[in-house]
Amino acid sequence: MPLAPVDNDVTIAELTRAPYPIYQRLRAETPVLDVSAVGRILLTKATDTRAVKDDPETWSSNDPNTPMERAFQAHTLMRKDGAAHLRERNAMMPTFSAKNIKTHWVPAYEKIASEYLDRLPKDEIVDLFPALAGPVAANILSVILGIPEAGDDDMQEWSQALIDGAGNFGWEDAPFKRVDLAHVQMNKLMEDKRDALIAEPDQSALSIMLNAEDPIEWSQMVANVKIAIGGGINEPRDALLTILYGLLSDPEQLNWVKENEKWSDAFEEGVRWVAPIQVSSRRATRDAQIRGIDIPEGRVVMTVQASANHDEDVFEDGHLFNVFRDRKPHQSFGAGPHHCMGTHISRMMVGKIMLPMIFERFPNMSLVPDEDPNWFGFGFRGPLRLPVRLS
């Protein structure tokens, strides 16, 4: 069988700026493509990305050449398999239980969201990225993780530094220097909190891990918290901004969602339309085949869930935001053992609390004409701005 064809033309810059036209072409012409700039074999069809995620024995999360380990200064649970992955994941999972979400995190989020919405001026143009979506996601996450002393600006800076470092497939110096500074600050804060959370335990992630009967190593607790900081801000932030842009761009869809209280439908469609986490890497543990193409042991494939969510075999006109479409499973929260542990919190906080709350406060909110949201990102993607008139 042949090896994957090699592409030397697609660049990381193009994938960062406008990936969806590229993925559309790859799905139609070469759905298994070795892209030199990325150093990985891109998989762009939904059946292939899902099959890889659901087969951890053949496709390991331990990609030895990912910049993630350098960016996080640790071999994190995101790059582990089997028992090692499960032990570290389970160490933090009680924080995200249904009981804790209902009892602790929903009330905390409602309070935080209300406070930030109260600060927004009426009948003025406001960019919701820095004024609402970013700081609210940062604030609630600091509470859930057990580090509420971290300021909104600090949390957002650390998150972006980690994201840029983990997505630094060009191995440039600047993103790594930025994330190294963030580590110094994050490490100090967690060290300062350590004794207090042991003395007075709560349901936060750091406390749960510290007070477990069989605790994981401190270094891995710290790495777990950093993983949550890296993904736990941009996902709900970008999801909220994406959904708002989609709804405000189409009054018919917005009115239908309001009248029928279909906020959860709007949430699922938004994260399908523009997946906050666009790609993931997996390493072949043995010789394998995808669509008749040989993938030798040790080669790394990149599952492009952003492309899978637009796959014509699954979604008609997948490039369009359409809350009326029949609900079909998307891959924005991953699949298999590494399915996102923050899925339920994100769905609850953004889909069931924030969306109806913001339109209750500002029922006539509208986009500012000719203001581009400036979509950006290859590994992680979302609008960098969302100017709206609040009324």
C-alpha cells in the first residue's frame, strides 16, 4: 500500500489564518495527507478522526515531537495513555462531578456572570472579548481550580501563553519564552496555596488532588491545573463569542432560539461550527492503514476535528452556522479516553446560563456593521474580538 502523499505547499500561517477552505479541499481530494509544515499526517474526514480517537491501543496520545511537553514543562496527562492517563485524570475528576457542578460551580458562575454583565454599559459599543467572555471564563476557572487569588488578567495571560506554546509547531523561541515566565508565576501561586488547601479542604481541583487517599505526585497536580488553565479559558470564551456572532448574524435564528429557549442547540451548533480546539495528535503504536494508505509505526497523525465537524458526509452545509439543523454528534469535545472533562461545565455555564442571561439583559444587542471578528488560530481557534452595541 502507498504512503500518505506529501504536501509542501500548505503553511502553518495559512492554517492559522483560514483553515476551513484548505480542509474542504483535503476532504475532497486527499483526506490523508502528510503536511510537511506541520510534520504530521492530517486526517480530515469524520470517520477517520473518530476511529483514531476511539482506538487508543493503535493510536497513542504520546506524541514525542509535540511542543506541548516543552510548553507545559511536564509530560502531562494529555500525552499519556492507559493506567497512567486514567490515574491523573481521575485525580481531578471529582471536582467536575454532577453534584459539585450543581452545588458549587453553577451558583458561583451565576454570581460571577451577573457581576460582569452589570458592569457593561448600555447603548454603547463594547468588545465582548475583553469585557465579558475572557474575564468571566478566567474568574470561574480560578475558583474551580482552587486558585481564586489569580487575577483575571493573570489567568488569561497564562492560558494564552500555554496555548501558544503548545501550538508552537514551528518551534519558535518567543512563545516558549513567554510561557516560561508564566510557569514561574503559576508555580509560586500553587506553592503558596498548598498548605492552606490541606488545612481547609474544599471541592476545588487542587484541593481534591492534595487531599486524596492516594495522591498523585505534586508535579503532576501542578501539571493538571496548568492543563485546565490552558484549555479551560479559551474553550468557553471562544464558544460564547462564536455562538453570539452566529446568532447576531441571523435574526431569524436568534428569534427562534429565544422564543423556544433553544440555548443548548445554539451552544452545540456554535462549537461544531468553529471548534475551539481544532486539532489533536496521535502516534501510531504499530503499522496501520487509513483509507488504504500505510501509516508506519511511530508516525504521528493529526485528527482535525474542525474539519470533521464540517464533513459533507455528516453535515449538510457544515460551513454555515445553522441552529435549525438536525442534531448530530460533533467532535469538538474529543472522543475516547481523552474526551474533555470540562464538557458538562461548559455546556451548563455557556449554553444554559450565560446565553439566556446576556440576551435577557440586552435583548436588542446587535453586531457593529463592518467590524470583522478576526478569526484566528490553527490548534485553537476563535474570534479575537466581538464588538457589539448593547441595548
